[in-house]
Amino acid sequence: MPLQPMITGARHMISAGHYLATEAGHAILQAGGNAVDAGVAAGIALGVVHSDQVQFAGVAPMLVYLAERDDVVAIAGLGGWPRAARLETFVQDHGGAIPLGLLRTVVPAAPDAWILALERYGTMSFADVASAAIRYARDGFTMHPVMAFYIAKNADNYRRWSGNAAIWLPHARPPREGELFVQTDLARSIQFMADEERAASRRGRAAGLAAARDAFYRGDLATAMVRYHRDHGGWLAAEDLATYRSEIEAPLRTTFQGTEVMSCGAWCQGPVLLQMLSLLDGDDLKALGHNSPAYVHLVTEVMKLCFADRDRYYGDPRFVDVPMAALLSRAYAAGRRRLVGDTACPDMPPAGDVGSRPALPRPSPASPLTPAGTHDLAGDTSYVCVVDRHGNAFSGTPSDVSWESPVIPGLGFCPSSRGSQSWAVPGHASAVAPGKRPRLTPNPALARRGGSFLMPFGAPGGDLQPQGMLQVLLNHVVFGMSIQDAIDAPRFVTHSFPGSFEPHPYHPGRLDLERGLGGAAGDALGARGHRIEWLPDLSLGTAGVCAIVADRERGVLYGGADPRRAARAMGR
């Protein structure tokens, strides 16, 4: 039996990282909106009901399948470093670290990305799709266990700034499960954008959306952000905000056993999932047995090889030459696959020799080893996917936390602190530079097979995201599990590479196993040289995958949501 019920529908389906976000998106679908309208509504709602891990002023990368055109587009909802940012500041003044606080701020991208998606591919107004988020923020919602856990875990960081503590530590302590959680300043900020849209909408829908955007990037909200940065030593300036535009681009693609899988570009870690699939294509994974020691070993070693390439080559393609065509080529994958032996590589293997980027010195291992079950490596983020009555699909991964930088007084949100995913290391592919985007962990994905199969999927969890997404896809495509069973199945994750978040912790050889894999499997993997750490069943430390499978031949939609988080699917 699935740990959550399989949700089926014939008209539309949504799955998101919190049930209230799912409800918000489903209401839009019921009202006649399309997949983009619903995805944006749920994404904005996640910035309220998961404001520990998703900020309204954070990041929002997304993929959109357009049924009428039979095409997929990517929206790069990720801002770059402010023009005033300097790598030398971190190297000389902070010992090569990117400290907590305002200096982590990059240009907030999510509001622009949501509005761009609505403008180009949606049908509704910003006010329509933001109405549930405004209500959740203004009237409050009951605190859920995942958010309560993360706020308590990061309580000391919240206390660094009185404004953050006032919102996320009400009553001078972390909120408890079931308590009402209200965010009046955030409600007022989103409502201001909606009001500006309504005032301009007599000139048409496009004018209204532009006014909502300008309220954030040129109007009162921008003025407050810039003033706070100016007065407190930050770098964000009016020009950074006023000139920001999210980009629409073609996704990257690979094919695995006849299924085409797509991700965003190398400004995020999305291509690492495609590399993993490329290395595994051609292996008889089914013959190894689902989650057998041989299977777990092979998949783990392949993931380590691909993370090594990510560490050396991935970065903002506008600033660095990422040899993506070579990294995704079949010949390259075959050569890398031959490096997998019967025993575990004790650390991160060397990256492949493609392109001209020099290898940097190997990082020092993190110490001490994080105790099993503490979820210190769980990361952040949330996720939403939608398929509508027209066959369009949406896959989006909004993110950014509220414990790494100060909230802007009166606004209720923290401008994106995603600078934590850059490196203060000269020569690194993702080194800090003015205007350059950090190498983002959020990486929405979408799979399809001819006209018969469509599957938007993704997850929260930092570096865990592509690992959990890979296993769910393999569970479904290779082992034939229903999408909910594929999500429920026990998982494993490696940490044998430098983490994406400052201070980029590195745990050579570490392999975390959910207890459902069984002690015998752990013993066998330990004998192969893996450093085993045990996690509870359904651990936060193995990502939180959501997915929708559209069986177009039968006309049935299947919604899967991860019981490891507060995720839910809903359809009709």
C-alpha cells in the first residue's frame, strides 16, 4: 500500500510541497486557469506556507510544456550578484567565506519569473493567482511539522536579526506544530503589487502585469530594499533591481531508455541529473534488482562521477564556458561509466577531462561527521508541478530561506540569499562576480515519451534533489512502480562531493541509507567501501519528490507526493 493515497484525475492534476499550496493551485484550475496560472499560484503560496525555505523574493526556476506547440521552455528565475559585488571582499575580509547576512544577497528573481510566466504562457492576473497567498499570509495558517522543524533548527540564526525573530520566532521561541502563524507584512507587500496591477489594468492585462512587476523592482518595495542595503552595508542597488529580467531559454535534454528528460541549464545543477541518466542508460538495472547492494553501489558511484563534473565545470554560462555538449555526449558517458568498479571510490572521483577549465585543489573533508538522523545536510526549497486539461505541464522549484539574511523591515521577506551557492575561490566555475548567477541547486525536471507519457517532477533538498529525483524516475520507468510507490520507496544519498551551500561541506565516501533498505544491504555496501550512515525511514535527508504522470493513451493523470514532507497531490 502507498504511504499516501494515489491521486488520480482525468481533467487536471497538481502536486506541491505543501497542501495549502496544492489547494491554491487547484482552485485556479477549477476556475479555468491553465497549468502556468496554477503553478504560479502554488509557487507564490509556497513563499508563505513554507517561508522558512521559500522566500517570495527568492528564486523560481521552472520548465513549461506547451501542448499546442509540443515544446518545452525553461524560465531561469535566478538573479545575479549585484554590480557592486566583489570577490576580493570575501577573499580578503572574510577568509574566503561568504558570511551570513546582506552580503549573500543576489538580485531577487521570483516575482519577475512568476509574472513573466503569466505574461507569456498564463491567462490570469497576478492578483488572481496571488489571492490565496495573500490570504494565507494575512489570516495565517497552522504551523506544520516540517516548517516547525527547520525554524527550530535555525533559531539561533533567526535571532541574529530582530526583524526575522519577530516573524519566525513569535512569542520569542520557535512556533509549535498547530499554532497559527501570521505574516502581515508579507501579505501587505504582495497585496501592494496586486493593487498596482488593478490600477493599471484598465490599459490591458499586459499593463497590469507590468505594474505589478514595477511595484517590486522600481516602486515602493524596491525603494525599501535599496535603502536597507545602503544603510547596512549591502550591495543591492536600484539599478540592479530595475534592470533585472528573467530569461526564457531552451532546456537541456537527454534520452534514457526511450524517455526524453529535460532540465534547466548549467546555471543550476539540473544537468547533473541528465548526466546520471546518460551514464546509466544501457545498464540492465532491472536485472540488478531494485535497491539491491549492487544496484545501490552502481547508482551511487555514477552519482559521484557526475557530481565531480558539476564541481569542476558548472557555472553561469554567460560567464564561463561549460562544455555541456561534451558532458552529455554518449561517448563521454560510456568512458565515465567504465570507471565504476566493484568497490567504492573513497572520495570524490576526478572530473572528466573535457573543456579547458583547470582542476582546483581537492577540498578538505568536513569535520566532524554530521551525526546520522540530524538532517543537517537536508537543504531547503519546495516544489510544484501541474498538468492541465489542455495537456500543458508546469514544473517549478521556488526557494530561498529566511534564516541567512535579514528581513527588510515592513516588507516581510528577505531578498534572495542565494549567494550562499557561489564560491569565494578564484578560478572556480561558480566564483563570485558582478552580475554572475550562483550555481543553483533547485532544478525542476520534465520527462516525456512520444505522445503517450508526460511527467513533470522535482524536489526540495539542495544537493539531495537530483539524487531523489533520479531514484523516483528509475523506480517508475525501469521498475514499473506507480508514481506514488516510486516516491515512497526507500532512498539513499551520497555526500562524497563539496556541498553547494557555503561552507561547501565535503564528506568523502559518505552514503546515507534510509532504514527501509535493510541492515543486510548496509553491511554489503559497507564491505564495498562505502561509509554508511543510517537515516530514519522517510527521512527529510533524502529530498521530497513530487511528480505527476500523464498517461495520455488512457487519459488518466496520476499525482504523487512525498510523505517525507508536507506535500500533497490533488486532481479532478
